Amino acid sequence: METDKRPPAGGGDGCLVGVIRIPVKIVAVLVVLPVRVVWELLVAGARAVHRHVLGPLYVHVVEPLLRALGWLLTTLLKLVFVWPWVGLWRYVLVPVGQGLAWVGRGLYGQVLAPAGRFLTACVLRPLGEALAWLGRGGMRYLLAPLAKGVTWIGWVLGMSLFVWPWVALWRYVLAPVGRGIAWLAAAVYRYVLTPVGHGLVWLAAAVFRYLLRPVGLGLVWLVVALYRYLLRPVGLGIAWLAAALYRYVLTPVGQVLVWAWHVAGRIVGALWRGLKWVGWVLVGWPASWAYRHVLTPVGHAAREVWRTGRAAVREARATVRRALFGTPPVEPARSRARTLGSTTAADAAPADEISLPRRQG
């Protein structure tokens, strides 16, 4: 039997780097770099064409051509839409209007004004004077007496219906009753209300002078004396006691409490920092050192041992299968369908195979 020996897989940077780095470099060199070079050449050529060809062409050819075209279009539009109406207004409508105005002024001055003066002097003024004379005569001898008679009849009816009954009611009923009520009210006020009012005023003055005023003065003196000789000394004593208590008791106690609070805070902070340092020295640093210098190498070694054992088991299984069945082994579907997330490196070599010679039948 001949054993096909292949070199062991070299240590790379992992599956992701091994699978993606080389295709990315190939794409960058074969696609991105030529596209970038072509793009830069196109940009430089476009700038040169714009600077030396398109710019002068636009300034010396296109812009004058556009200006001439604009002037031509403006002239055509004026010729079609502006100048005909201006000519119609200036040479047709204005002269016709001036002629009509001249004819109107002449017709008014030579025909209408003399006819109006003649009609006014010979027809309208005499007719108006005749109508005015008739009106003055009719007003003086017919309408004025008739209006006076109608006015007198209306005045008599109005007074009979709306004035004289109320005047009689006021003069013969309401006025006497009102005078009687006024006399009665004056008598009641003079002989009843005035004496009663004077008596009530005298009584109120006597009550105020001999009862309310002495009682009020006594109450005021009592309140003033109570405030001056009792409440004010007691209040001053309480205020002095409170000020002395605040100044000599509460203030020193508060300062001591504040100082004790700050000292306790510093002591607690120092204890906490000491506990943190002790915890790091006793637990954190040994754990970190053990993880870095013991557990990590042990884990790497266990991983290598596991990989080596698994490869050896695979090789032994393949050798046994070839020895028993004489056919090349079929690669498992799991090994064929590898993904980027598998633990096998991208450049790892497959297991060694043992080639067996075919038997001559």
C-alpha cells in the first residue's frame, strides 16, 4: 500500500479571512483598480474638453447664436402681436375718436345749445311761470282755507280724545287727592315722626355716652395693659430663649453633625476603596492571572487534543472501511456542506487516504 502524504494545514487567520481575503484582493485588482483608472481618465478628459472646447464654443458661438435667436423671436412676436394693435390704436382709433369728439363739440355748440336756449326762453320758462301763478292762486284761495279747516277739526278731535279728559282728571281728581295726602304726610312728619326721631337720637346719644364709650375705653385699656405687661414680656422672653437656643445649642450641634457626616463619608470612602483593593488582590488578580496563564493555555491544548483525536478517529474509520469493502469512502454530507461558521480552517487538508490496488479478476 502506498500512503498519499499531504503537508499539514498551515496556521491561518481563520475561516473568514481565508475564504474572503483572496477573492476580495482578486476583485480589487481585476475590477476596482481598472474601473477607477478609467474613471479618473474620463474625469480628466471631460475637464479638458470643457475647459478648452465646450467653454470657448459656448462663449463665442452658442451664446451669440442664442442672443440672435432671442432677438429674432422677440421681433417676430412684436410684429405679430404688438405692432398691429399699436398701429390700429395710433393711426385708426385715435384719429376716429378725435374726429368724433370734434363733431360732438360742433354739434353741441351749433345745434343743441341754441335749441336748448330757445326752448328754455320761449317755452319752458313761460310754462313754469304760468304753473307757479296757478299754484300760488290755488294755495291762497283754496288749499290754505281747506288745510286750516282740516287742522282745526283735527285739533278739536285730538284735544277731546287725548288731552281734555286727562286734564280734567288731573285738575278735579288727582290734584285734590294729592294735596290731601301731602297735608296728611306733613302732619304725620311734624307731629309724629319728628318727635319720635328726636327721642331716638337722644336715647342713642345717651347710650353711647354713658354706656358704650366707658365700656369701650375699659376694654381698650384692658387690652393695652394685657399686651404691655403680659404678652409683650412673655413674647420677648420666648424670642430671646429661641434665639439663644438656636445660637448656643442648635448651631453647634448642627455643625458637629455636618462635620461628623463628612468625616463618616471620608471613612466609608476609604474603607470601600480598601475593600475594593483587597478584593482585587485576593480574588480579581489571581482569577485574571489563572484565566490568562492557566485556563487559556489549557483550553487551547484541550482543543488541539480534541481536533487531533477526531482526525485520528476519522482516518482509522476510513482505513477500516477501505480494508473491508475495497471502495473509496464517500465524504459525509456534513463535511461536504461546510459553512463559514464551522470550526475547520479554510485551508485545512482532508484526511489521508490509502490507495489499494485493484484485484485482477
